[in-house]
Amino acid sequence: MLSFEDMLKIGLGGVFLAKEKLEEFVNEAKKKGELTEKEAQKLIEELKKESEEKMNELKKMVENEVKKQLNELGVATKEDIESLKQEIEELKSLLKQNAEK
């Protein structure tokens, strides 16, 4: 079975390879006269945009998986730590008030 890291590498590799091959294909079609310069540029821009969208999707998937794994391991988040800090400050304040009475 593939590990999460292996799947990530495959996904990233596929995105970059596909982008590179498609740009190569568009440039070749332009050289052959099958596409005008304007059409080729437009197609490349569309491919770049789509590639960026796919990378963002992949990034979100990775972030979600990391959060899930950290949660399963019981690792505290920034929010957990900030919440604990606030509780500690509140307790300190209560202790100080009680000590002054």
C-alpha cells in the first residue's frame, strides 16, 4: 500500500509533468501553424491557471490530512495552546484576587 507521502509525490509529479507536457504540445502546435501566437498564449495561460487551481486543491488536501493525523495523535493546536494560556491567566487573576482578601 502506498504511503501518504508517496501519494503526495505522485500527485505533485503528475501536476508538474502534465503542465510541462501540455505547454510543450501547445508550443509544438504553434510551430506547426496549428495555433496562432495569440491562441497558444491563451491556451498556455488557461493551463497555468488550471495547474494553479489543482495545486491549491492538492495543498488543501494535504493540509486537511496533516490536521487529521495530528488530531489523531493528540497533538495540541495553536488554538488549544492559546485557550490554555487564557485559562491560566484567568486562574492567576482569581488566585491573586483570593490572596488579596
